[in-house]
Amino acid sequence: MEFSRRRFTLLGGGVAAGLLTGAAGQLVGAGPAAAAPLTPDQTGLAARSRPGGGPVTFDKYSLLVDGARTPLWSGEFHPFRLPSPQLWRDILQKFRASGFNAVSIYLSWNFHSPAPGSYDFTGVRDVGAMLDMAAEAGLFVIARPGPYINAEVDGGGFPGWLAALPGTARSDDPAYLGHVDEWLTAVDEVIAPRQYTTGGGTVLLYQLENEYAAHVSDGTGAAYLSHLYAKVRADGITVPLFHNDKGRNGYWVPGTFPTDDEEGRYLYGFDGYPSPTSTPPDWGYFGTGGPKGGATASPDTPGLLAEFGGGWFDCWGGAEFDGRGYEGSRESRNALFERRFYLTNLANGIKIHNVYMIFGGTSWGWLPAPVVYTSYDYGAAIDEGRGLTGKIPPMKQMGLMLEAVPELAALDRAEDITTGADGVRVYHLTSPGTDTHVYVLRNDAADPRDLTLPMTTAAGTVDVPVRLAARDARLLATGITLGARRVHHTTAQPMVLERIGGQDVGLFVARPGDPVELALACPHEPTVTVLDGTAQTEYDATAGVLRVRATLSGLIRLRITGDQGSDAAPVLLLLADDDASTVLWRPTTASGAALVRGPALVRTARVAGTVLHLTGDTTTASDLEVWAPAGVTAVRWNDRPVTLARTTAGSLAARTALAGPERPELPALTGWLRRAENPESAPDYDDSGWPVADRTASSSTTQVPAGSPVLFADDYGFHYGDVWYRATFTGPLDATAVELDYQTGTQGLLMAWLDGVPLGTHRMPVPTKEQATTGTWSATATLPLTAVSEGSGAADQHVLAVLVRRMAHDEDGGANDAFKAARGLLAARFAGSGPDLTWRIQGATGTADPVRGPLNTGGLHGERAGWHLPEHGTAGWLPTDLPYSAQQQGVTWYRTDFRLAVSEGVDASVALTLTDDPAHAWRAQIFLNGWNLGQYINDVGPQHTFVLPNGVLDPRGTNTLALAVLADGSTPAGPGEVELTLLGAAAGGATPAVKGPGKGRPGRLGRHGTA
């Protein structure tokens, strides 16, 4: 199987070894705009996905794609968390370059459906385009459309309108299944023609539901899953299906619910999110042993980890990582965590391994579940600003290893091995039908360990010294193939074993400073030339083995010839430490594989005649060295010729470094305008067009208070964002206080006015670490009426106005309709003498902005009036300098325009950073060119920096920024320092061209570059 590779990092390579003769061409400068889509002949995977695709089956070891064993090394990406289709290709190419051969995608029902029967797969919701990009990038796809996904999104992915309808969700209730079938019909129309089995794409697996642990034994769950199974099969989904068990419980393994599937196309999958401080568990080889049912309950299917922790989410207040935000997550689940846990999973028989998340992105608008704030960076390997982090190198090493060593696709556990080294665990595995032995060594100790490992080879057992870093792991092997030769044994982890340009290239990796030993079977004494670095070699004529020993530092190169006669291809042996491996890429073309050293990312590769065309990124001045397919004599980088010289290592090296990016200058944000809001609080506001809250029954799981009408926002069609309530009454007001019951989710609030006079604000408390992920947040706000009730007469007319900042719907992980818990005002009463109240209600409707979707806007007056849209006029707005501070209850808007001039060919990741005195109680919705990119809460945090994705942001034009500031009046409040922040810049491939001056009117795309 051929696959293409690309990527993006910070480190440049060293000086190319042994420059010889030059080649014609010019020095390449900064790269051009985004790479064109790959055509089918550019990657082996894309070629295999042409019409007439083959079968996808499996046995107990692995998936079988067209009959070929195919381990999946997958990462999670949610396109709905990156509202810029222009950037999806960037993320997918980075996945492929980083060693992944698959991407797993959740599809969130609420993102595509503003109302029952209405489904949208255009613009930022164009799932078909995303699936096509995945195929172009050379990635298989694991499709996970729900109907329930969890994923820390509003309602776990259920649309807001479902919360107001009858029918028990996640069950076989016909009322619920009717809506589910509509959703699946719509989404499967997109997925079905893009399956690998149909030849239209690379969708390889399809998930039914998610973490469904309810109704395991009462028959309801089995009927529900059987219905889903039959439905998606009827929709033309022919790839294998699976369910993701929440832990290794053995729930919903094959045979536990009817499938009418005699071909065995259903798998058992599970997930796991271990603590980074824990020791990776040994739960036995999948299907044959272990302490939990899921390890043995499905012996005829391959080990499938549908989600395994690639980070962890953070909560409002930042208690999860002690206020450090997602950098705390990235530090705790770092490269060492990855190697120990992921290699242990491989040793335990996992052949379909999905890391959640690889790119977390942004829970923009009203997408985030109550538990999380806007950023969903997740501490992932690719950060929210699309930069590759230090977690990428071990990912790439493992992914390329799985492709380089086919024996890893089918392994059996062999006899245990003990080394006597305290804290070290050795997993010994064999590949059936071969003499390959695999050893996963894991050091759980806080100190390095030196040990001697007995390794089994075809010629007997050999004792080799191994050093393991603290809390680290490594895979070692014997009997693997390097071209025409066999690797007798290696204590460095294999990464690339490939015929490239007439020589067999073997790339092996370990930690900087580690001593390693590699032995190559050589029937005759070879000629060995150390081209770069330091290594010792020794030929054992009796055993016919060449031993190479080195202490890793950078990239050590050796050339080996003459051991198999004059016709055998030479061997180029590359021993790399982690730093050196960071800037090594292995793209493939129709003419064969290439190996590239130096740039921060190599995205695509293709051969045309004698020219290798590469696209990619540089983040600083970088070397370019290429081991190219046979016949290649010239290289073009981002469509510009490169002046080359041939090296003694058989590579082509640029005579001059590739240029880094021109760092953009970001403007100061000035020229602010300000306008006060909330006219709804004024007594004379006309609310006659608002719905009357007069319903008496609800499908919510929240009980309607006795004697009160239904006030729940969802029952009146207001599913996202802020909600206003107004009650007008006449008569004396002798009450001392008003009591307002409300329910919002974490970090919600309520503020009230009587006759235009602020009564005060009630806020939900900042959650502790234990509270953050539990429960529905409800409270009673008791607000005194002293200031407004004195002297009121019998004929006086009064207006009580209430604004509720509702957060998202609860998720429904327990399958108990928790997402139907009410949002908004629940009930109101006066303490003392007071009239009965008739309420009117107003919020955002789900169809307000068909371009940005129902999750973009809430019910603030400015949102309903379009103040967040770039084309809205600013007559009557007041010029204001920031920082600005006032102490009053209510909503104030701030707007400014700014212009960027990022150079063509530069991909700049820009963010907005807000800072202020943490004692100031205010929050803001951040709108860029009409797109709601998140919520900032100044006195809660921990998030202060918000990514402004290109495509929403115009990097070479004028942008409109609006802040809708909500203050409770308890402290001075208003925007403090507001500035643009550069998160990173790269010369090269991900520079979307923004089309036209559109400003984002509803019904137009505006500032997005896609029609």
C-alpha cells in the first residue's frame, strides 16, 4: 500500500552531508498559496479509492482492505469545530504528514438541523467536501454521525428543537426514531457514495451511536441499536459498523442485538481516557484475555479503540489544570504519555487505534456543552491555532512504523520476558507465519533504566543492551525486512523501511543520547561508510551479521554496500533522535516514495518527468534535502525551482536554505465605537410581537412548577443563547422581593429590572473540579424591590424584565433525556403581596442566519438587530477608547474595523487576546465579521486568547470585530486590553484566498471564501 505524507514543525535540519555536484535551478523563496487537490495518481490510497472500490472485511487481527491487512492509525477531527472549509485540507494534510492513515470525524446533528425536517450540508456544513478532502489527502475515514455523539457539545449533538418534542431519546421510542431516521437519511446520502466499498471515497468504518451503556439487559437497547443498524444498511452503508463502548465493558459486542448480517460486518469497539499519572494497564491481548469483559467478549474481531486520550478537556474556571488551560493538558499528556500508552495498546492487540483529539479546534458560537469554554484545544497534538506541537513526533514515528513493518498488522502474544529492571515491563509478540519477534518495552519508573534484553532471532537468542528513558516506551524487533535484507535485531524503533531511488533506506529512531544497536543480516562482509555522525560497526562472519552501534545525536548516516553481490541495492541506514525525526517526512508518489528532510511540513509530492514537485511549509529558514524516486533529477518547492547538489548519501540537497515566512505586522485595535443595549428593560418597550408564555405542559425533564405556565425557552423555539422575559401588570406592589427560579447550565446568569430600575444579577457559581462535569445548574434569584416599590399605587403599571444568559443543553451520556432539562426562567413569584404574572418571551430563532447556522447567535437585542454584522451601520455609536470601564447592569456593544496585510504565500494564525483586572465582572461574546467565535468571562477564565480562523478572518483585507459585553453591575466593567496576537506563521501551503468583500448577511456567506 502506498500512502502520502506531509507535516509542519519548528525545527530545521543540519547541514547536508557531503555535497557533490550541483543541478540547474533557482533558489526557492516563500511558497505560494494553497496546494491544489491531489489527483488519484498521486497517492496509492487515492488510486485505490477510484470507482470500483474493493471489499472491507476483517479477521481477529486487523481490517482487510481489498484483502490487504490494514492497521488504522487514526486521529479525531471535528470539521464543525473549524468554521472555515478552506482550512480543512490544511488539517487533513497535517494528519497524513504526521503519520496517520485515517481520520475519525463526529458529525453533530444540531450543526446541520435548525428545525425538524430541515438539513443543511452546504458551506461550513459541507461534509461531502470534507470527506473528499480526506480522500485527496490519502486518509481513510471513520464516520461517526451519531445520532448521539457527546463530544462536549450542546445536547451531546442533539438539535435544540428535539429537547422540546415528545419521545424518549436514545431508545426505541417511535417518536424519537422518526426524527433519527430523518437525520440518518440526510447524512447517509452524503456518506454512502463516499465509502471505500463503493469506490467513491475512503470511508472505511461507520459508528452506530456512542458510549451507549443504558438498557443493556432490558431489550430496549438491543431494539434501538438493531433499528439503527437496519436503517444505515438500508441507506446503503456497506462498510463495517461498530459501536463505541464506554470502557471495556463488553456491551454491544457482535451477537448482542439483531443485525441480520451473515457476513460478519459488525465490530466491537471501546474507548479509554486514562489518567496521565497512572500506569498503563495490562488488560491482556485483545480477544484472548484480561480482567474486563471487553477484552475477551469479541475474539473474532480486531481490537478497536474508537477513542483513546490524546488530551483532555478543560472546564470553566480552569480547575482541571489548575488554571493553566490547555497547555496544562498538553504537558500532562505529552510525548512520553503517548509512547507508553499507545505502544502498550499496540502490544495489547489494538489494530484500529483512534486518538481523541489530534486537532480539537474551537467550540464557537453556542456549540460548547455547559462544562467547557470556547476553546476545545484539548491539549492535542495540533493546537487550536493549527500549529504542530511536541506531541507530533511520536505520533509520526508510530504511524510510519505501522506502514513500514507489515508484520505488526498480525501479532500474537508470546511468552513473557523479565529483565530484572525495576519498573520495566516487556511485551513479547510474534507474527504468525514469520520469524519476526516484536518487543514493546515500557519503563514506568521515574528514572532511566539500563537493561539487557534477550531477543529471539532466526539464528537463536541474542542479549542486547537497551536504555529506556524515564516513563518512556519503545518498540524493538527482530526479523523484519529492509529491502532484500533482514534486520537481525534492532534496539532503535523502525520508522521508514523503503526502496527510494535505487537504494534501500532504513530509518530508525530513539531518544537523544540513547545508545542503540542494529544488526543487519549480511552473507558477505560489506563495505560500510559512515557519512555523517559517529557510529561503530563490526562484522560477525560466523553469524553473517553486521552490527552497528551508536549513541544518538541528530541524524547519523551510514552507507552499506557489497554484502550481497554487485547487483544488490545499497543500504542507506539513518539513525535519528527525536529532534532529527521531527523534520523528516515520507511522502509517496505514483513513482514511489520520497524522504524529505528540513522543512516544517511536507504536504504533497508528485513526479512529472524528472521533476519532483513538493508543497509544504517553512516556519524559519530551512534545509531541503530529498531522497527522491528513481529518475528524479530536479525538485520544485511550492512550484519554484530549487538549486540542488547531489550528496554522498544519494540525496539532492538545496544549495541555499528555503526562506522562512515574512512575519506579518498586526495592527493595534483602535477606533472603537460603543452603543448601549437592552431596550427590553425599559418600561415603554413594545413587546407586543413577542410570544406569550402560556403553555401548560412540556416534554422537558424539568417539572413545570405548580401554578406556573411553561417558561422554558425551548418550548417557544428559542434553543440557543440569551432569552428575554417581560411581564406587564397593574396594581399596587407591596412585595419586598421577587423570587426568580431559573436554570442555565454552568456559568449562566440572570439579571432583572423592574420599571427600568436594575434589581440585580444572580450568577451560577464557578464550578469546582468535582462539580464541573456533573448536574444541571439551577438556582433561585431573590432580588429586593425596595428601590422601586415605595409609593406605588393601585393604578400604577409595572414591567418586570428578565434576561437569562442560558448556556448549552446538558449532554445525555446517561441516556436519560438529560438534554431536555429546561433552560431559561422556570417560575417567578413575589415575596409578599404581588400579582400573578403573564410573561412574554423572546430569544434567537434557529433559522435567523442560514449561512452561519443556528448556533451562531442568541437573543440579545443587538444580535436580533444585526449589530454583529459588518454591514450594519454605526450611526449613533459613540467613539470610545479602550480600556473602557463603567459600572452598570446590562449589555453594551463595542465595534471596530481593522485591516490585515499578510503577505501572499504566508499562512498566519491570528488570535484575539483580552485582558483586564480579574476582579472586574463582565463577559463578552466575540463576533468577527458576523461570526460568533466564543464567549469570554473576565472574572472566571481561564481562556483569554481566541483563535480567529482564516476564512472567517480576512488576512489581506478589512475585518469587523464586535464585542457584546454583559456586565452585572457589581464592579467596574468593560473591555480592558484587546489586541491581536500572532500564534504562528508559515511560508507555504495553507493560505486560503478570501473571495470578495462579502460582509455576511443572512443568506450570503460573507467573509468566508466559499459560496
